[in-house]
Amino acid sequence: MSTVKPKQNKKYNIYILRFLRDRFNLESDNADVLLTLEYIRKGVEFKGTNLWILIFAIFIASIGLNVNSTAVIIGAMLISPLMGPILGIGTSVAINDLELLKKSAKNLAIATVFSVATSSLYFAISPLSDAQSELLARTTPTIFDVLIAFFGGLAGIVASSRKEKGNAIPGVAIATALMPPLCTAGFGIATGNFYYFLGAFYLYFINGVFISVSTFLIVRFLKYPKKEFEDKALQIRVRRIIIAAVVITIIPSIYLAYRVVERGLFEHNASKFISQEFNFENSKVINRSYTYDTDPPKIEVSLYGETVEKNIIDNAREKLKNYKLSDAELVVFQGYEETSNAVSIESLRTGIIEDLYKKNSEIIKSKDDQIKVLEQRLVKLEQTSQISPRISMELKALYPTLTEFSLSNTLVIGVDSMKVDTMFVAVSKFSRNPSRTDIQKLSEWLKARLNSQKVEMILK
């Protein structure tokens, strides 16, 4: 029995390896290498159709960010062709193609400049200047943005190398969110807020670099043939240029990613510290904030309830090192209770009531204005309904062939100016068609009778 069991284990291991190899095989539906490279090269170019589509997509994304509409932003990302040059950079580095690298970098720069310029133009003329949540989300990159860009890039290049492209590439465009950061950068320029510009461009840079890195890894994994040169000296020079370009690109991204990881760890540890060390029976945490970019990093906590003694706060400070926060500064705000002179519950309640009263007063005034307009309109309608029968009888005496008559006071809206006005519309029917002179006389008579020059005659 001892001699059979190892053989069975070996058989099962071979079966499992074969099963896994079959499941994760990328060669079964792999497209022709030359066709894939041609597909990537076509997506790199930004002129004509591609450039116009990019500009339109940027306008759509900017509007979506401006009105805080996630659906509109997603639609813009589906339209955007920004993935092309980034895939081209990763592919060109992997196959030693200097020309494709130059072309990809040039077109990516063109696309970036046009995108930022378009979004800056939109936000400069847009009447909505407040930063919505969709805009603010693109100003503070995190480690999750790095991971999304990396795995999104893997999905993008794998999909591009298949015979059937499927819907992975549009999905990657949405997940990696290349366009919204560019639009937010344009918002920063238009509003003069360079913190937004730098934060958004930082996120765009992270996305671009890590999509390129993941593309490079997959292309090397698939063993695409590298470009060879007859001139060995030229090949060495090209290789050095490519390596230099990769290093220049990768080193800043590694540093930026490191800073993102550090920030994420700091915020995670700070949140854990507050949850565990600021758990008091008669005092609760009502607000917390973390500032990593200051020197030293700062953790701010606001407490509501009974005042926590200084020695307890100092004891919590001593425990910062247990959460890898020894360099952080802890700032605690207290006194948010009924007996406090600083901020009392009564004053807070009064302030809230005053705000509500002010807002309700504005709403009531607006409703009163609407009611006043409607009342005036109703009076005019009643006057018209009362005078219409009398005018009908008078007209019948003047024009015996008149068989039907109706009079209404209606709204007229100027389509270009959107100016709203009112006018009388008189609809008449005769048993025998009146002459042009009679119609003119009837029109003048109605204007005099109604004391208004705004009368429109309609013959049935």
C-alpha cells in the first residue's frame, strides 16, 4: 500500500497541473501577433476622428463631473480612446520598438494637452463652479487607484491580444478612469485651484504608468518577438534609450506609489487608534480627520460629552507608537457639551432653527410670488370668460354671417429670448367667407373693444 499511494498522489498532481494549465492557458484564442501589434498601433494615433471623439468625450465627462452625474461620466469613459497610446507605450518597451514608443508618447502628450485644455475651457464658461463629490474624488489618489490601474492594464492588454476583443477594453476604460482626472485638472486650472490640478494629474500619471507596466509584463509573458537591428551598435543604443525611458518613468511612479501606500497605512492605523483608544463611556467621537502631508502628520479628534481628563489624553498619546504613529501629532478638541461656554447645545439648536427659518422664509416668499402670478392669471381668465359672451352677441349684430366665436387669453413665449407675454386669441367661423376688408375691420374692432393691441385673429 505504501508503494501505491505515492503513485496515486503523483497522478493527482499531474491531473491538477494539467487542469490548471488548461484553465489559465492564454494561447488557445490568442490572435496573430502581427494583427495584435497592428491593432495597438492604430489605437495610438490621435488625429482626425480619434481627436474629435476625445474632445467630445472630455466635454461629456466635464459636464458629468460638473453636475455630479456618475452615469454621464461612465458614458464619457466608454467613448474615450485614451487607452490606445498607453497600451502602445507598454508594448513598445516590451518589443524594443523605439518608433512606436516615440509615436505613443507623442500622441499621449497631444491627447493630454487637448483634454486638459478642453475641460479648462468648459469649466471657465460653466456657471456651476462648486466642486462636487465626483470632482473631489479625483484629487486624492490612494493605493487602491494603483491596484486598479495595474490590474486594469493587465485586463486591457490580455483582451487586446485575443481574437475576439469582447467588452473588456471598455470596462478597463471605466475602471481605470483616465478621463475624469484630466477633467478635474482642467477644473483646477479654470478655478485657479492648483491643489486640484496637481492631485488630479497625479492620479492620471499613476493610472498611465501602471497600465503601461502591466502591458509590458503581459507582452513579455506572451513572448512577442523583439525588434532586431542589423546594426548592433544601433540596437544597443536603442536598448539604452528604452531602458532610460523606462527608468525615468518607473522611478517617479514607484516613489508616488510608495507615498500612496504610506498615506493609506497612516490613515488605517490612525482610524484603528481612535476606534480603540477613544472609547469613553460619557464622551463620544463626533469628528476625526487625518493630515498626512504636514510635518509632523496630524490626527485631529473632536469629542462630545464630558471632558476627558488631560492625563487620559496624554496616556493615549503615549500609545501612538503601538500603532506605528510615533511621528504623528494628536490634537483633541473638547467642550462640546451643554455646560460649555464655547459651544452649547442650546446655541447649536438655536442656530439650526434660525437656518431653517431663513430657508423656509425664502421658500415661502418664492411660493407667494408664484401664487401672486397665478392669481393675476386667474383674474384675466375670469375677465375673458365674462366678456366673451357679450362680445359674441355684439359681433353677431355686426356680422350676421358669424356662426361661431371664441376668445381666450393665452401665454406667448419667445423661443430665442424666453420672454413670456400674454395675448388675446379670437377664433371665428362664418357661414360665408368674409372679405379681407371685413376681417381687418373685425380685428381693429376687437383691439378697441378689448383695449389691447395684442389680438390674434384666426378664421376656421
